[in-house]
Amino acid sequence: MITIVLIFIASIFFIGVLNKTRAIAGGRKGPGLTQHIKDILRLTNKQTLYSTTTSIIFKIAPSIYFSSIVMSLFFIPFGSYPPLLFFKGDFVFFAYTLALGKFFMIISALDTGSPFEGMGANREALYSMLVEPAFFILIASFAMFTDHSSFYDIYNHIHFTDNFSWVLGVMAAFILIQIAMVENGRLPVGDPKTHLELTMIHEVMILDNSGFDLAMILYGTSLKFVLYGTLICNFFLNSSMSLGEELLVFFLVQFLWAITAGLLESFRARERMKKNPQFIFSLMAISIVIFFGILIWQQKLG
Amino acid sequence: MDFLISLFFYSLLATPLLLLLPKNIKSYFNFSINLFLAIVSTCMVILSYQKNGSIDYFLTDLSIIGLVHLKIDELSSIFILVINFTVLTSSLFSIGYFKKRGSTGALSLHLFSFAILHAAMLLVCMVQDLLAFVVFWEIMSLCSFVQVIFDSEKPANIKAALNYLIQMHINVVLLIIAIVWLYNKTGMQNFEALHFYFSSKETSNFPLFLMFFLSFGMKAGFIPLHTWLPHADPAAPCPSAGLMSGAMIKLGIYGILRVLMYVESDLLEIGIFIYTISMLTGLYGIIQASIQKDLKKMLAYSSIENIGIIGMGIGLGVLGMAQHSQLITFMGFAGALMHIINHSLFKSLLFYTVGSVYIQTGTKKIDQLGGLIKKMPVTAVLFLIGSLAICGLPPFNGFISEFLIYSGMMGLLHADFSMDILELAALISLVLIGGISFFTFTKAFGIVFLGKARSQQALEAKEVTNFMHLPTIIIVLTMLSIGLAPDIFVKLISRTVFLYMPSEDTGIVIHQFDSISKVGVVSIIFIFLIATIYFIRTLKVKANKEAYGPTWGCGYIGDTEKMQYTGSSYTGNFSQLIKPIVEVKTDFKKYEETELFPVNRALKTESDDPIESKGIMGAIKKLSQFISIFARIQDGQTQHYILYAFLFFSIMLLLTVFNIIH
């Protein structure tokens, strides 16, 4: 339960910090930290406009997308505090639930009959399909490392004892950061701040959404960022910490993650769309390196 | 049992009536025969369940084959139930499907062979004697051949059917070779002989298993022996295609599972073999499915993919047996068996809904459809549910079997290095299979049912009758019940899984039921969460008022349906990645520099199955080239023939003179 509360709190400021970082890096003053959430709140009270081409799919998709993200939060532990739900292999449910939400967003983009949204749908489907193996290999590596297969048990049995395991932890954090960027259609695969629809991924899918639906989608993105932040943060929490320390680590990690994402977005160029699969495959390659690293650590190899 | 068996065979006497009855009641009569056969065989299953799982019966009436041993055990039971369910939904759906289609003659033959096919499939699951097994296997192939050839006006269908007929006979030959091999070594010709063959220590188990696997794997659709499936399934009418993909190809899996029951040594090699070939099958199947433009062909390739997933479960189970791990064995076989059930449900559902689309629009080309959700809302929702389930997304049934297989994989990670590498490959394959089917089915649903109609037929489509929705809705309810209460179903199949485990180690299994039943609970919570959020959203949206307008065209207002993304453009960037596997051919005349006023051009792309076009057709070409050398002998000149006879006699004479032959 505590994870969900914390994630909701952190998600209020996350995009604010990210945008502020971008603004400062770009030499601007930038909007306030809560501007993003204010925009979302304003959207919830706005009129909803539908395209006449759309069907029921377009109306239910944002709700399913948002529920899938909330549902996936149920599996995320917070240090030694167990999540609401956990069972062996719950990470499979976690990944597939997120995929269900994405499935609906993709078909709702196709529902509008717009060529741009079709393009976004296609890219979203392709990139999230390609990035999935990286996530699964990463979790499987840690499942092998700890002999457990639920998020809670994995995090509770990770003990970074020597330098070698720290390297693995840093690599895992790197992978999770990149996966989060790809999942949210951010740089380097897509640029949400561009003015050209042809170069967008996530943003071009939701051109026709408005009002409460758009608010849910935008807030979902913040939640997703914080969700991956929490996955990273859990590597650094261990049972010897008090609650206060754990909270401190949590917010510190989320803050650093937001700044990292902001800096990445400021100083990185967007890849050509054609090159994106290669970039995503490289993530898979790094997670395979982690897998082999753990094999070496367990002295099964070499 | 006596009574049930005689009921079973006497009911077949009613099938010729199907040829004589008036056209409009044929389908109803066919359904009643199927229903009767299903009830009788289900009673047999219940009877065997009461008698601790297996029941024997010796059939003496079939004088040609001699004494036939029928046996219903835990393995047959599952397949009998899957066959019955799929046949019933299929024949129920075909009542509506054939109302306005087909000539009386074609329909008579079709339904007659359908009823026989049902009986043959049930008998294949029951017989223990291999000779009788081949007979029923052959009847099954012939009946399904008649199913494929229903639309015989189209030359492509005749070609597909002949292809099917030939390949199925190669399949029978392979099966007979395996049986003769077995008979030669043991002197017996029933499945029990496998026990004697495999338990003798001096012979390796792998070669004979491989022979059986080639034959059964061909029926199931493992690569590279799958090439009949993508032709036969699209040619068959949708109810039969649903039955063939949903149940008939599973009998290949039944054969493999039956043989595996007796295998004792070489488990590691067999496990690695099945596991690897299944990964390749799954990936190849779904990659081919993703670029198909024909809905039925796409579903046929996706069947190959699902056979791959089932095979991965089986391979995992065998590796578990080799590693002496109860947990992996249980998860692997339970995953495979659950996926057999699940696939029979969602694949038949998808074929029936595509059938509905086909009879209303007259096309099954993805790029010619669009916007059907407004014309055929129920069909669209049913197809959507089928797509979600086939992608393995919760809360539907597909997730359960994939979850079981993933859990088994996690168990195998704790073995040695070579297993870990295999596991890594399997994990990447299964995740990619899931991802690509996600890609494929978002495309299929999005392009066919959403957006604007791309052709006049799609624009004028109407919803099918409620009666035609009946079988599909029954399937969806079954799928949901598996998704929401998986522990009940896994418990039911666990009796079959125990056949592959040396001792019934319930401790481990009970521990697993815990996480499986949690999946069900979590799925229910998920549905409630979606419902709650949607409810809040509806209230909020109603309060803020709704409005309607055209789709945002990014400044462009000349909005036509031709601007929409098509199936081909959706797969465009992906087909760049998979170029070597799918061989997309583009037919387009390039613009010349001197061409000041270009004339109208057409762009045509098509994809190829390289295993078929390069592998099999290439081999056949080489073979026929080799054989054509001998064709020179037959040149039609009498003098030469006399010369051949003379040479033959001379050689014979010489050989006898020198005492080489006596």
C-alpha cells in the first residue's frame, strides 16, 4: 500500500522536475514544478471531443490504459514492505498487464482513422515489442541471482556484497532508465516536444484524445516514469534501513531520476526512426551481458 | 462401456442420411449427430474418470483390422473433450454459415465428411493398436481433405487441397515407417510396444522418437514440415478451418505426448530437440503471420506459432524429467496442455468471427476492410477478445498457459550453464513471440474493424444473426472462466500431467496452485479496477458534456479513407527488420529521369515462405532434375527397348556364368 501512496506523491512532481531540468539546461526559466499536474487537473474538467470516426474502443481505451498502470503498481514493493499483491512469477503479470493497456491505446489510435495516429500506433507497437525482451532478461537474471521469481522476493534477496554485484546493479539501473524512456516514447527514440507529428511516437497516438481521457493518459505517463524509478530505487533499499531512511532514498532516487531524464532529453539527439530498432536491440544486448555476468558470479561460467 | 461403444458406432450409420436430407436441414442434422457423438464420448471420459483415470475396451467387430484395443486414459480424455467442444461450436456455427453458401452436393459431402471426421478424431485418441491407429489417422486426413476442397470453384483451393492430400500421405508413410521399425524390434504393434522398445538398454531412444516426431510433428505443423497448413486452412471454409486449427492439428501433439509417455532414456537430447524446434516454430510462425494480408492465412500461421508455444511447454516438461525436477515437469506439461485447450478456444473463435466477416463482406483481405465495428459490433468485440487472448493478455485464458510456461522456465534457470543458455534463448523467443503476436493482432483488429471502411463491401456489411453469435459467445464464456478461475482447470489437467511424473509430489504442485489461483484473483481485481475507473470517467465526461467532430487532420481537411494506415503500411517498418525471413517482393516500375509526365502506376508487394519456396520446392526441383536423367532411357524407339532387353539378358547370363548370382 505504501508504494502506491509514495508513487502517487512522487508522480505529482516528477514531470515538473523533468521539465524544469530541461528548461534550465536550455537556458530558460521554465514552468513551476506543479504546472504539469495543474494542466492535468484542468483537463479533467474540460469538455471531451470525439471524432465521428471513432467507436466504443476510443472511449474505453484510456480507462483501460490507466487501470493497467495502476494495476501494475500493486506488484511493486517498497524495500521490506510487501506490495499489495505478490506471487511467484508476478513480473509476468506485471508486464502483460502493461501490455494490455498499450494494446488498447494502439487500437484506439487506429480507431480514429487518422494517418498520423496510425503511424504512432505502429511505432508504439513495434518499439514496445522490441524492448520487452530486455526487461524479461533483466528480471530473469535477477531471478537467477536470487533464486526467487516475484518482485518482492527478488528485491528482498538482492544483496550487493562485492564490487562485481554493484556493477550489475548499475547496469540494471541503466537498462531500466532506457526502458522507461522507450516505453514513454521519449528521447532517443521519439521526441514529445517536437512540432512535427511525423517524428513523434507516443504523442501522435493521442492527438484526438481530449478532456478527462487525455488527463488520464498524461498522468499515466508520469506514473509510468515513477514506476520505473521505484524499480530502480528498490535496488538501493535494504532491510537494515529505517522507514525514514528508506523514504529519503526513495525521494532522492526519484528526484535524481527525473533530473537524469531531463538531462538525457536536453543533451541527446533523437535517433532516426530507422535506427531505433538497433538502439533497442542494444538494450537487449546489455541485459544479456547482465545475464552472463550473473552466470560468472555464480561460477557457472569461466 | 459396451453400450456406449455400440451407441457410438451405430450412430455413424445415420451419417449417410446427411447426403439425402433436404439442404436446409442438413446442418441441423449434422449438429445432432455431432452432439450425440460428443455426449457418448464424454460419457466414456466420465466413466474412465470414475475408474481411476483409464478404461480399456476390446473391439472385435472390425474384422478387417482384427481385435482393436480401445483405451481412454487421462491423456485421451483431455483431447476427447477438446475435440468435442470444438466440433460442437464448429457445427453450430456452420448452421448459419452454410445457409446461403455452397451447392447441395458440395454441402452434403462436406457435412458427411465432417461427421466422420469427428468420429475419426475421437477414435484416434482412443485406439492403442498402431495398425488401427493408422487406419483412423488416414480416415481423419481424408475427411479433412474433403473439408478443404469445399470451395472447389477456385483453382487455388484445389491446389491447396491436393497439396494437403499429398503432404498428409507423406505423413502417413513416415508414421508407417516408425511403426514398422517398432514392429521389427519388438514384434508388437501397439503403444505398449514402445515401452519395451524404450526400456531396453542397448538401443538409443532418440532415433525412434525422432521418427514419430517427424510424422506427428508434420500434422501439428512444426517447421519445416508446416507448409501444408498455410494453404489448407485458408482454403477450408471457416467452421472447418476453426476445427482443423483448433483441434485436428492438436492430434499431432497428442501423438507426441503419447510417445513421450514411454520414453525412458535420452530425455535431455529429446528435451533440447523439442524445445529448440518449438522456439523456431513459434518465431517463424508469428513472423510469417505478422506480414500476411489475408486474415485466414494470418490465423493459419498463428496456429503454427501456437504449436510452437505448446511444443515449448512439452520441451520444458521433458527437460524437467531429465533434470529430475518435479516442478519444471509439472509447469511444462501443464502449460502445454492448458495451451492446447486455450488455443482450441481462441483460434476457433477467431476463425468463426473471420467467417462472419467473410460471409458479410465477401473478402478476407485485411486491406479491403475497415470500420466494421460500426456495422458488426458483436463480431468486432468477439474478435477483439480472441485477439487479446491469443496475445496472452490477462484476464483471458491465453495468459494462464503462458504464465505456467514462464514459471517453468524460471525453475530451469537454477540448473547448469548449458540449461541457462537454452533458457535465455527460450525466454527471448517466448517474449518475442508474445510481442510479435501483439503487433500482429493490433494490426488485424485495428485495420479490419476500426477506422473507416476501405471498400464498398465493408461499407455495406451487416451484422450476422444472433444465432451465429451463439457458439462464439459460448467460447468467450469458457475462455473467461479459464482466465478467472485457472486453478480449477489446472487441477483438472494435473491428473494428466502426473502421467509424466515418477511420483505424485503434491507438495510442490499445491504450492504452485497457490500462485495460479492468485492469478485468477488478481485478474478479477483488475476487471473491477477497470470498471471503477471507467465508471468514474463516464460520470466525469457526462458532467463536462461531450461533443463530436471530425478526426484531427493536422491541418489537412480533405479527409478520405485512403489516407488511413493499411495493414501493409502498419507492417512496413517491421518487415524491414525481418526481411531475410519473409522475402517481401515488391513489384513497382521505377520512375525514369526522362519521364516528364509519369503515367499511373501500381505498387504490389507480396511475401513468401522461404522454407516452402526455397527449401521444399528447391529440393523437389533438384529431385526432379535428377529423375529427368532417367527419362532419357524412355525415348520411344523400339530398337532401343530391344537393346535394353538384350543388355539385361546378357548381364544376367554373365552374372550366372561367373557365379555371382545363383
